Amino acid sequence: MKEKFKVEFLEEVLDFLDVIEKKARDKILFTIDRAKIKNDTALFKKLNSDIWEFRTLFNKKQYRLFAFGTKVIIG
């Protein structure tokens, strides 16, 4: 399947992903990859005209990463 958008991570997000547990990180990255090919507002939704949100629930904890722009820069 063709990806709908490209993702570019800010350094701070990469630092955050490095310090959380591996299983949580893997699920977050899986969620982002899945959102690139599937429309699912539970995974990726528009909050306003400029801000999008990736949501991942893992081990009863909600992880939220925000995206901006047409390239989807996560910060």
C-alpha cells in the first residue's frame, strides 16, 4: 500500500522514544506506520487546521505525539 504522508521526527521525540520501554516504543512506531496507510481517527486525527495527533494506548498509558505540516513533523 502507498503511504499517504512521510514522517520526520524532531530530536526531542527521538530522545523521548529512547527512554521509554521498548514495547511501548515499538507500539508507538507501529501506530505511526499504520496511520500512514489507513484512515483511523483512533490512531491519527486532526485537532485543528495545523495540528494532528498520533495516539497510542499501551499498558493502560496513553501516549500522544503531535504532528505539524504536510511532511508530518512529530514534536
